[in-house]
Amino acid sequence: MNLRPKTLFVIIPAIIILLGFQPETDAQSPYKLNFEREATIFGLGTALTVVTLKLNDDIEPLTIPEIGLLNRSDINSFDRDATYNWSSQSGIASDYLLALSIISPGILSLSDKVRSEISPVITMYFEVLIISAQLPFVAKGITQRIRPLAYNENVPIERKLSQNVKRSFYSGHTSLAFAMAVFLSTVYSDYYPDSDWKFAVWGSSLLTASVIGYLRYESGSHFPTDILTGAIIGGAIGYLIPLIHRSENENLNISFGLARNSTSLNLRLNF
């Protein structure tokens, strides 16, 4: 499953509009919204979307001579075994599991406590979704790392000639899956810190994300370093978005800036 960047042009403005109609959250709520902060995050998502469209449209597919020159011995020893993998079934399975992972935070709506103050949760969900979906496309467009399946002699040449073959680093499936897993688990833990189910929620969601990462490896789509990077970055996004929205952290704000050749994201404490 590829979450196309263009679809986020529809999501982002819709959420920004909704932010203007957020009701006041209860004083005891674990989370608080701040229009400036939310606009900054969605602005970052919009900027990343524009960057990804440019970077990924400029990717040139491999040519047949270039494919013939690929040698798995050029791959570092940690990643090399991935070049022997290829399974379309594993790729399809990872797509279905990712779809399940994306909608999994919806189970939070079963809680009366969450439903009574759903606006912060929905807002944070879309922020996690947008940022974790866009960042991998930025990395893919910049690095254009060749997927391990391109080194596998058993993969049809038509598959290797796809533009998508040069989008290995880092794993978007894994990043998005871990972002959703950590987000779901963190929000549940913040609402129910003493729940006996807390460890079950963490364990099941992280296990699902890990399976998705493994399936991406088995499908020949990614090297282990692609998957580990995706897990770390996705998990960080899933944790940091709730963190900066916690009521006790309302003085913690973010800012971002775009320069000619770089993007910066900063956290700052206002006293």
C-alpha cells in the first residue's frame, strides 16, 4: 500500500478547518490543543507534501544495463541477506496489516472518557498520520536507495524497472505502523495509567508493527536498516505528538523553518 502524498492535500485543509471549531476540553483532560501549535504541525505536513511530490517525481527508474551491474557483494554484510528475498504474498500481507494498523487507533473511541473529549485525539491522530507518512517519502526521494529485490535474479525484470524500486530507504510501511502503534498505546496509557490492559495494548500493537516490518523484509522491499530506521522514526513521532499535547506540557511548543536546502524542526519551552 502506498499512501500517496497528493491525497494529503485534501486531508490537511479539512483538518485545519476543523481546528477552528474545537470545543474546550475538560480541565482534567490529559491533552490540550493550541491553534498556533496545530497550525505549525499541519503547516509542516503541507511543506513535506510539496517536497515529496517534487523529489519523488524526479526519480528515474533503473535501466536494464544498470540492473545488470548490480552486485549484492556491494551491500554491507548486515543488509546483504535481504537481496535473496522476494515474496509478492508478503508484500500484499503487509499492505493489509498496515491498513489495519492505520485504523487501529479507532478503538480509542470505544472509551466514554475519550469520546467525551475526542477533538484532541482526532487532531493528534491526523498529525501523526501526516508526518509519519510524509517523512519516508522525503528520505526516499533524497537517497533513492535501490530495493533489495532488484539484486535478486528471480525477480522479473519488469518489476525491477519500476520507479518504485529506487524507494528503499526508509520503510514507510514500518514507520507508519510503529507511529500508529506507539500513538495508540501512549494515548491509552495517558487516559488509563492504572489499567491492567496497558501492557497488552503496548504488546499487541508493537507486535503488529514488528510483523509488518518483517513482511517488508520478506517481500524483498527493504533492507534491515530501512526497517529499523522506519521503526525508530515512526515510534518517535507516535510518542512525541502526544507528549507535546499533554496538559502539563502546554508551554512546550514547536516551530519549523524551511531553508533552501534543509528543513528544521525545533521544540522550545516558553516560560
